[in-house]
Amino acid sequence: MRAISARINSSASLTADLSRILVDRCLPILNPDEGPLVEDWNIESRMVPMLTGYFRYQKKIDLRGEEWLNFTEPLELLSVEGGVARSMERWYRLGKPSPFAQDMVRIWGESDGK
């Protein structure tokens, strides 16, 4: 029951954020103190798009350091121009992309109707 409740809350939060984008017709301005910055990011080539990269938090100390490659949950929204991405759980600020990011954004952004 706890897992179901958590999923409902996550879905409601995502729905509210995406609805706000439609109403405001702009992406949110993310507070650097509240969310991670993903450096050297790329979109991982799996069944669903996910960000990979080096996550840096302003107010959170990661004992592993910033040298560990990490990944997000599946992406619900990605705006390279806006510098943001949204998974079911949270927003991410996009830092410098990896050398492969442009190709992966193009691949995941193509819609061939299949």
C-alpha cells in the first residue's frame, strides 16, 4: 500500500508540473540549491530514455564524490534549450552535455510512427 501511495503522489506531482508548463507556456526556473546538476550528461540507450552523467548537488555532500557515473529514472520531459529534464520523481538541471549527447537527443527525439 505504501508503494502504491508513493506512485500516486509521484504521478500527481509530475502531472501538476507538466500541466503548469502547458498553462504558463514556459519551463520552470530551477533552484540550484534544491536539485542536482547533471554534468557530462547523455541519454542512455535503453527501452526508455534516461539521463546518465555526473550528478552535483549544491547542498548535499556525496561521500562517493562526483566521480561516479549515475543515472535517472526514465525521463518524462527533456528540454536541451531550457536546460532541464523531468523524471517521474524530480527535476534535473542540465550542465555540459557529453560529446555523444547531441546524437542521442536526435535519436530519441525522432518520431517515425513505429
